[in-house]
Amino acid sequence: MNGVVADYAVGGAMALVFWSEPVPTFDLGVFVLLAFDWALRTGYREQAEHIIIAVHNKLVEEAVASAAELDFEGQPVRVIRPEYLIAL
């Protein structure tokens, strides 16, 4: 699956844990930018700039591109910055 994921960043409530006081959450929001040619080759339907299995826009692309690389138990994790979490 080399080349499928163009970029990613953790978002949503889990991302807030990195920037503020910990809060209980059971979900993990991950914004994943996929290579569109992969979607076409594998038969996923497109609608405007979206692949139906994943929806994103220019703000999401900017949020992922500028994500901070933080540490989670010794593992580097890309996390969407607080100003983008508010906007998204």
C-alpha cells in the first residue's frame, strides 16, 4: 500500500489531550489525506474533491500539513494544532 497515504494528523478530542488538560475520550479522530489516483484505481467514488470514504477540504489539508510532531509514549505522532481544531 505504498503511496496510499499522502499525509495524516490526529484530530478531534484526542488531539486536544496534547494541547490541554486530559479529558476522557474513547475515539481517535485521524485526518488522512489519500492519493486520489489510488482511489480511482481501486474504484472508490469521488464527489468534487472528496473520496466518499473520506471527506476533506483546503482547511483540513492545511491543518494536516502544519501538524505538530509530538511524542506519545516514545512514538512520534502528528497532531493537528489547536487553532485548526477550533476551526474544524
